[in-house]
Amino acid sequence: MSLQKMLEYQKIDSKIYRLEKEYNELEEKKEFNKYQGYYKEKAKSVIIGQKEFENIVEKLNGLLVKAKELNVNKFDLSIESNNAFENEEDFDNYEKKLKKYQTELNAINETSNELQKKLSDLSQSNKQILNKLRQSQELASKFFGVIQQKKKKMQEQAKPEILKRDAIKAEIDEDIFKIYEERRNHHIFPVFMPYNEPNCGACGIDVKAEISEKFNSQTFVECPHCRRLLYKI
Ligand SMILES: [Zn+2]
């Protein structure tokens, strides 16, 4: 009978399932995911930092252009071009120009200092981020190595059981097997459980009213609460 073979299959498969579960729940996997996530997060900050950096450099270049323009106009302030103050008004104008020049120069200096300070802060924080990035990358790869080793070990342990299990696969009804695989993939395991009338053998809920009639036409019936497939002993 196919269900019998299915149960036999499940019994061997449960050993494999346990090994897979142990592997999937490895602490190292959680650690690996943590550091990998951290790495991705920090990598984003580096990109943001890079954009900020470019932004500041662009502003500094703008200042440089302004400073050059100011320098060109400086000629107007030289004594040579202002040596003939015809009257007091001329002198007033000269003074105004000089003041304007100084104000603009001061503003450029001030902004330039601010930007350079920002650049230096940014470079400092980028250094820290890159450091953390490197640390999380190292940790992630360390855990990855451990995971790979444990995976290999798990596969070695599971191999003889897989061979045993797969040897009887051909004797199982395809439709039943499909249902089994679908539930197993969703971690509803063991898939087949005995029906301890009136209770589900897996979740323990009294399901008699819901399923007992179905047993008249089916060998196994799904528990409406835990989705396991119940069979009568
Ligand atoms: Zn149940």
C-alpha cells in the first residue's frame, strides 16, 4: 500500500529533515546574515558620503572661480589705477570698492574654511565607516567559512539516508508524494501523523466533527488546524 511506503519514506526523511533543520538554524548563519546586512548598510553610507564629498568639492571649485574673478577686479583697487583722486567723491568710491572687495574676500575665506572643515569631518567619518565595513566583511567571511564546513558535514551525514530514502521513492503514489513535498517545503513536518480520534496527532485539537466523515472516502485527511495529513492507525 502506497501510504505505508510513504510513511516509511517519511521515517527516513525525518532524519534528513532534522539535519537540514539543524543546519538552517545554525547560529553562525544568523551571525553571517547580521554582518552581511551590516556591510550592505554601511556600503550605502559610503555612497552617500561620496556624493557629499563631490558636492563639497564642487562648491569649493565655485569659490575658486569667485576668488579668481575677485582677483581680476583687484586691479581697479591698485594705486596705479586710483592715483588721481580728483575729488572727495572719487576717494569715497575708492573706499567703498575696497570695503566691498574685503567683504567679498572675507566671505569667500569663511565659506572656504567651513567647507574644508566639512570635508575633513567627512573624511574622518568615512575612514570610520570603511573600517567598520572591513570588519563586518571579515566577520561575514569568517562565518561563511564555518557555514560551508558545517554544510559539508551535514551533507555527508545525510547522504546515506538520502540514498535509502530515494530508493523507495518510486513505490510511492505520485499524487501523495506531491502533497508530501509541498508540506515539507513549507516546514509542515512530519507531514503524515496518526489520527488519535478525536484529536489530531500533531496539534492535539479535537477535529472529529470536522474530519471524521471524510475518512469514509479518503485514506488520509488534512487537519484543518495544522495542515498535517492524518491517517487512521
Ligand atoms: Zn492538527
